[in-house]
Amino acid sequence: MREMRPEQEALRAPRAAGLAGVVFALLLAAVMVLVRLGIPEGTEAITARGFTDSSRRQALRTALALVPFAGIFFLWFIGVVRAHVGALEDKFMATVFLGSGLVFTATLFGAAAAASAVLDVTHPSGSAPALASWDFGRHFAYLLLTQYTTRMAAVFVCSMSVIGHRLGVLPRPLTVLGFLTTLALLFLASSVPWAELAFPAWSLVLSAYILVASGPAR
């Protein structure tokens, strides 16, 4: 089998990262939206009446089914990006980049497990769960999703933006967008509903740029 030239490998790497990033961004956005819709807030959250709705439970089940695939594509995205940077990467920032990505994946899976626990405390008939179990599970799931997961995402976005700026592989507007996304995830995600969607939105923009910059596949 004919070996691939270095320039062909360099072309494949960013395109693979871009495709993996696009799929991850779409899956993660779908998961976050479905979790928000599946686990109610406000008066419905306090009384747990809203969770007896079969459409809410189905939305949450769909989100839980998508989480493993989102994590797989995210890890693929990290691996291909690091392979593309190669020996040029700063070891300190690369360690932060990799570590935050792995912790983000772990906390995302933890949030999914917590949401699954909330789902399992309902009776097969769809009656409301016990208030104590419901309140603990709901708070635990939202705490992981809106605080720990989003803060690890903020570190990931910041480190990627710094690496892109130092190596000159990201344009200035995209670097600025990365730092703004970092601030939003650090300070807004825990208090502003839907602010966590800033991370999949940034991932989608970055992945689209990688695909455009790498040009058509040859």
C-alpha cells in the first residue's frame, strides 16, 4: 500500500479534527438542550410534577443515549488536534489542554449518571418521585453540568485559544471569541440559564474554521 506523504498527513489531520469537532458540538448541544427540557426548573422542579410528563422523560433518555457518543467524538477531536500541533506544542499548555479535556469528559459522564439517577427514581407508572430523592438528584445533575463541567470546558477553551495564538494557527477574531467564551463559561454558566451552550457553539465555530482552512479533501 502506498505511503502517505507528510503534506497529505497534515491535510488529513485538521480535516479529521474539524469533522470530529462538528459532530461533538452538535451532539453536546443536543444533550444540553434535552437535559434542560427533561429536568424541569422553577415550581415544577420543586414539586416534581413536571417530571411525570412522558415527553420530559423521553427527552432525558435521548440525552443520556447521546452522551457517550459526544464524549467519544470529543476525545477524537482532542487527539487529532494534538497530533496536528505535534512537536511545536507548548508542553505546559498542552498538559492543561489535555487534562481539562479529560476532566470535562469525566464530569460530563458524571452529570449524565446523575440525570439517569433522577430518571430511575420515578415509578414505572410515571408518578412523581419522592421529594427528597428528586431534589438531591436534580441539584446534583445541574451542579455537575452548570458548574464543574462548564468550568473545565472554560479551561479547555482558554488553553486552546492560547495555543492557537502562540502558534499562529488561529485568527485573532477566533482567539478573542475563545477568551470571551471562557469568561462566559466561568462566570455566567452557573447563574444564567442556557449559558453552557457557549461551549458547543465555540466548538462548532472552531471546527468550521478548521474545515475551511484545510481546504477540500484531496
